[in-house]
Amino acid sequence: MTCKDTSEVGTTEWRNKGAPPPQLADGIGPPEALVEGSLHWVTLVGMRGVGCIFGIISFDLADEVFEEIPHPPCRQLVSGGYSLSVLNGCLSAAGFVDAVHFDIWVMKQYRVKESWVKQLSFDPSFPGGRPWPWLSFLRRFPKVICALKNGEILLQDNDSSLVSYDPVEHRFKTLQMSGLPKHVQALPFLPSLFSAEATMDLQL
């Protein structure tokens, strides 16, 4: 995906938005989070000595412009890489800060660097003491899916397992669901009263 062409639902026309930011010149994968009408990706934005700095690039769907969003003020996180999600409507970044600690940061006020706060930090071991099968060399981490109504955090492991974390009891629980394929991707879903068909009719 090169991110220089855009199209609206219900139309067949594509608009060329010019060259993408240099951080996205080599293409990107699917966006990780939709917050405040903007899509967000983690990408390499610079170097610090012999290490990398991973930042956040957004694309505003209304204005159709790219922007770099302030990353969390955690050196270990931004140099090791992290994933994005949405927690309680806020942009969230999560990743390992060392071999055993997994941090979740939340941007309380969108686009405000000083509003990043560390919401959780824990040792992400499965019940029974089995560690997450993550590989720092491949920049792979558990993915934060969403915050559940009971206050627990839903995460997905690299082998597709779904796990909930209770921040009060500091306990993990593997969610057992039968009938699922071996490899799945969990996504948060919010019901809408607007159908895609109706949206296309409005555009036409």
C-alpha cells in the first residue's frame, strides 16, 4: 500500500494526494487505530545512535493529510517498537520496555505530547507461567485489542490466542472459543445505525 491515492465510498474516482511522507515511502500495512477521524500507523521516523526511533504517522480522513503524532515519552518503548490501539476512545501504544515488562500508554488528549500517561505495566506471562512467545528481533508483540466493560484489557497473542488481563487482580485469563480457525485476527467492533448501502446512496 503506497497511500497516495484516495477514494470515497460510493464513487469510482481516485484522487492522487502526491508523494506520501518519507517515513511511508516504502509502503505500509493496514492502519492500527482510528482515532479522532484519523488512521494511525507506527513507522520508523529516525535513528538514535545505532538504534531506531519508532514514531506515529496519522492520516486525517476529512482533510486527507498526513501528520506525525507525538509518541510516548518512553525511550525503551520508542526504540524497541510498539503497536497501536484505541482504549476508551484514546490513542494507545503498547510494547515491551525490557525482556519481561510490557507497558501500555494512553494519550489522554489527542495530539498533545504531554498528555501521554503510562496506564499499565505488567509481566505478560500466561496462566501457568508460560511467557508470551514474542521475538524482539522480529518486532512482534501482543496486540492490545480493547478495554472491556468490566475493566479488563483484551489482548491477542502472536499465536492468535485471546487473553484478558485484570489490572486489579493482576491476573491473566485465556479465553476459550471453539470453532475458530487456527489463526485469526481480533478486531474491536462498534455497531452503527448507518449501513454501507445507505452511505453509498447518500454519496450518489
